[in-house]
Amino acid sequence: MKTNKRAYSGKPIYVIDGSRTPLLKADGKSTQFSASDLALTCSRELLLRQPFTASDFDEVIFGCVMPGPDEANIARMIALRLGCDHSTTAWTVQRNCASGLQAIDSAAQSINQGRADLVLAGGTEAMSLAPVLFNQLMVKWLSTWATSRDIPSKLKTALKFRPAMLAPIIGLLRGLSDPIVGLSMGQTAEKLAYRFGITRQEMDEFALQSHQRLADAQDENRFDEIVPLFDSQGHCYTKDTGLRRDGNLEKMSKLRPVFDKNFGLVTAANSAQITDGAASLILASEAAVKKHALSPIARIVDSQWAGLDPSQMGLGPVHAMTPIMKRHKYSVSDIDYWEINEAFATQVLACLKAWTDADYCEQELDLKKPMEMVPNDKLNVDGGGVSMGHPVGASGARIVLHLIKTLHDKNALRGMASLCIGGGQGGAMLIEKVEGI
């Protein structure tokens, strides 16, 4: 297993504040917002709370997997619409499901290297607006049509048109498949269920718990990081809309598998939902904290990226978290709260089982003994992707932000945020609470 040195050294890297939009389930009922609209909404509200202006940002970095056709380098669009100076640099990162985490890590690296003192970082995704594409036959036909200069050439090209050329490519479905191993993300989840003996009931129970925890958190107003979304028709969205309050195991058990219809266990109910949303955080150096008299809420301690077999991509979190734990000589009990993104119920369960499996830990993670089990009451305590949804570009930023909020709410010190990544990677970040400096 390849490991890196500690991600940051020397300069402390602080999180000052953060906000996010509600996560809107892509059900065709709510008005659709573009990815840049979503990011601008939570970033504007966040900026209004600060003693500085947009022109004080040195950089703006956002993760986004599927920006719209008018959103090239979406981070630059967000920066300029927010009111940043033309001289403020902005760039977009894409690391599939962990793009939002990559944005935060990139911002931390800029501060650590002395290239920036104040950075806006986050992630955004409008999955409901994922493009529908022409297939290659249609693309070639259109190219030939465009280069046909006279009537005979146009007529010859027209006669070659076939209705099959209009068969669309659904961008979202193609994007959620791995062409290297020829598997969809759901099929990789099925492989993990088989490998670790995870049952359908275990998946459904985990999924139900996610919804129950989200319901409790909403009822107790534990999402003060959410800013409302208003659409052009006057509708206001203040809560994550994927919650199923009436869900129960009996209903879940009746659903058919999605990715392996004959023998599979993964269903729509125990998978993350297709969702739109955005999250933004402000990162600052010690110099920026003093200059603007800021009150940090957390410190980014360490981060790690890891690669593994793409067909086992759901195990990415254990490959990313393990080097951090080894570097700091931490046991599971040293981490107060955990956020492991719920791409699939079985994926999180597989991570927990892999980390406590002696053979897996020795052969895949270079550990002499297995890790302890992560306590259920310390993991995703307010729900996760199965209940909230997983807007792929935003989830990494969302879980870091909510982990920080959880540390403050629970009067705890240390937390770990992690995600699996399509294509066979994992990302993790170690956070510590700060109460001013």
C-alpha cells in the first residue's frame, strides 16, 4: 500500500465558516437550479456573515463533475458572480465523488505553500441537469453535414441519415459507470456485498437508520449550515428533500434490485439518491485570521488520497483513512466522530467490515492487526447520502462542513471525513475543532 507523508506542515490551516444549500432530490417536481446558481446561493450567504469582502479572497476553488455547457471553469463563474476582483484566481477540480473534498484539500495546499491566505472552497452539482448527448454516429453525421459545401454533397449526406443515429447517451448513467472495468457504481457495490457477506436486511436497516437520523436532525434543527433556496416561482426550499419519513423495512424489502435484477441486493432504497446541491467553506491562514479578526471553527490537520481496484472502489475510505491513522498513531477511539459518505449502504458496511478483517488489513492495508469497529453512534450521526442524496461534486465539502458542526454540537475535538471515489480511489481528511485563537 502506497502512503504519503503528512499532507500539510508548518502553517496552520483554519476553517472560518461554511454553508450549504438544501439537497434537492431530482424528482422532477422542484424547480431546477444550475450548479453555479446553487454555489452562488450558499457562497453569497456565507460571505455576508464575514467582516471582509469578496475582493479579499486570494483564490476560489470548486469541485464539480458535470458543469453545464455554459459553466466552463465553474469556479471562475462563481467568483465573478460573487463579486471577486478580476485578479482573484479561480479554478475547478474534478475527482468524481470527492471533488468537493479535493477543492478543500487544494485550498489547504495553497495556504500551506504560502500562495494564498484566504480561499473560498467547496463543491456543487446539478445532477438533474446532466446532459443528454448525441452518440458517435450522429456526431460524425453532423460533422459531415457541416463540411458539405454544395447541394449534391448535402443531399448525399442526408441520404445517409438513419433514425438510430438519434439514440441518446444519458450523461448521468454514463458518468456513473466505469469504462475500465465495465461496471456501474451499483455493480461495484454488489461485488462488495458478495465479498463481505453483507445481506439485504443489513443494507436496508442501514438505509432506514440514515433516514431516521436525518428526520431527527431536521426536527431538532441540527442543520444550521443550510441557507434557503428561492426559485423564480417563489418557492422556498429549506430542508433536504430526499427524506422518507414513512419508510420501513417492509416497504424496502419489496423493492427489486436495480443493478443485478436476478441475484442482486442493491436497490433504490439502500443507494444514494440523485440530487442537486452545493456547499462552501472559507479557509484561512493564521495571517488572514489576524488581519481580519476572524474566529476559526476548525483546523484541517491532515488529508490522504488512495488508489485501489476500480471494481472495489467502495473500499476507498479505508485505504485513505488508514495512512492518516498510522501517521498520527491513532486508534478508532481517538476519533470522536466520523463522516463516511453513503454512496451505497453496502459500501459503508463493507468499509467497516474490511477495517475489522484481519486478512484484509494485513494484505491490503499493511496493518499488523485489524482496526477496531467504528461505533455506530459516532458514524454519520445525522444521516448521509442514502437519505440526503449525493450530489457528487458537493458531497465532499458537505461532509467536512457537517463534521465540523457535529464536533461543536457534541463538544468533541476530532473528526474524520472520507469518501469512496468512482474509478477506484478514496479520500480522507482529519479535522480538529477550534474555538477562536
